[in-house]
Amino acid sequence: MKLRHRFPVAIVVGVPGVGKTTVLSLAMEKLKDLGIKALVLNYGDYIFKALSEKGVVKTRDEVRRLSLRIQLEHQELAAELLIKDAESELSNSDVLIIDTHAVVKTSIGYWPGLPLHVVQRLKPDLIAVIEAPVEDIISRQLRDTTRYRKDLARPELVDELLKMTRYFAIASATLVGASVTFIKNLEGKADEAAEELANRVRALL
């Protein structure tokens, strides 16, 4: 079995409100300045596209409220479609960055975002976990009017999600022999977190 794709793959995960999107955007600018071509693909977009086309959901946040079996049916297909798109755009010296979640809180418990059948298809070299203090995450969640996240904005839940994200990221990395790194995104210091992420990605080349 082929253990890696011809281009390096970094998966970036973090709990809702951790500032992952901001850090990724800044990191992309830094990689571009270094002359490194990196493609960011959102794994959830591929699952949402498949589900929405069938009329199962209308918004991204509805996906995590679906039955696990319905989501499971679309996970591997989404991974395959994502990699297919990446293969058509990237050369061996480029980098694929996948934006997703290591764990998802559902009505019946925590569910792996990168289970065996998915992580074996994505074949990451690195899983980067973006973290932040609990109070910062809650503040960002409440400020984000584009997503429905008030059901997650409780200190004890955010703290538990942070821990679970670490556990699940390590478990997924173990399945495919990927490295794991933890990056702090402190309030007002997203640029520093982005610099660290860009350095980790650059080291894959």
C-alpha cells in the first residue's frame, strides 16, 4: 500500500472558534512569499457538497447533527474527491493543506473526524492542531455571526473539546505515521501562529 501522496499533505485541525481560518490565511501568505505553492482544501466542503446535492442539509452546521451513519457513508467519498482535485492542481514540490476537524461533538458522543478509512486516503505527513485559551475561543465563537456556535460556547465544553481534539489527532496520526504539532493562537498573535504553521509546512518539502 502506498503510504504517501507524491506531494506533502498537512492536515490542520482545531475546535470551532480557535481561529483556524485566520491562521491558515496568514500562513498561506507567508508560504507564497517563500515561493511555496500550497493548496488549501476544506474537507467539510466536500462532505457538505455531497449531502446538500441530495437535499439532506442546507447549511454546514446541520451536517454534525445528522446521524453518524449518514455522515459515514460520505466520508471516504469526500476524501477521494478532495485528493483527486489536489492531484490535478499540485506538482511534487507543492503542498496540500487540508482544513478539517479531528473530532466532532454529536448528540450521541464524540466522533472521529479522521477515522481509519479517511486518514488512510488523505495520507497526511503532518497533523497540526491549532489551540487557544478557552476564554479566547468562547469570545471568538460569540463574535462569529456567520456560523451557529452558541451551543458550543460553554467553558467546560470548550475545554473538553480541546482535550478531545488532541487525543483524536494523535490517534489519527498514529494510524498513518504522521507527525503531530500543537500551535497556540493567542489573542492578537495570529501572525505568530501562522509563522509557526508555515515553518512546519515548509519543513515537509
